[in-house]
Amino acid sequence: MPQLDFSTYLSQVFWLAVTFGALYLLVVRKALPSIGGAIEHRRARIADDMDEARRLKEAAEQALDAYEQSISEARREAHEMVASAKSRISAELSEERQRIEEKLAAKIAKAEAQVRKRKEEALAELDGVIGELAAGIIEKAAGVKATKTELKKALEKVMG
């Protein structure tokens, strides 16, 4: 095994040191700066992304607040509209009820007047029929023919 030969041991150590030094310089001068730059670039990008996320979160919170405020404003307006419509409809219904009650009162008064008139007509007609009936009864029972004026006087005397 050539690695264990002591006559070449010193040259092997020399070339190991040269190779290790060259690789060390290559890594230090080329690889590490590019890796460090990539790490720093990534760190900056992460910081920018975090700042952007915070900014977007604040914008979303502001949008949510504006949305909630507009919802509460819309609810308040809706409640006002409902209350306004309710009072307007209530007033209209009250007016309509009053108008209908007035019409019904007029119809009831007219019907009562017609009933009174018909009652008076019926009573007047009844007086005539009763008078004729009484005249017929008197004529058949007593054989005397009584006039309407005589019967009326007799009825007033009995009634009053």
C-alpha cells in the first residue's frame, strides 16, 4: 500500500496540505460568498414578505372594520325604513278604518231611518187595517155601520 510507505509520506502530507489549502481557498472565496449571498438574499426576501404580510393584514383588518361599519349602517337604515313603513301603514290603516267606520255609520243611520219609516208605515197601515177590522166586527156584532172618524175618536178615548 502506497499510503503506508514512509518514503512517500512527506510528499503525501505536502500534497494533502496543498490540495486542502486550494480547496479551502476555493470554498472561502467562491462558494461561501455565494452561499452567504443566497442566505442574505433569502433573509431579506423573508423580511420583505413578512412586511408585506403585515401590511396586507392591516389592510384586511381595515376592510373588515369598514365592512362591519357598513353592515351596521345598513341595519340601522333598514330598521328606520321598517319603522317608517310601519308607522305609515299604521296611519293609512287608521285612516281607512275611520273612513270605513264613517261609511258604515252612514249606512247604519240610513238603514235605521228606513226601518223607522217602514215601521211608521206599517203602524199607519195597521191602524187602517185595525179600523176596518173593528168596523167589520161592530157591523156584524151590532149591525151598526161606524165611520172611520167615529172609530178614531173611540180609539183615542180608549188609548188616552
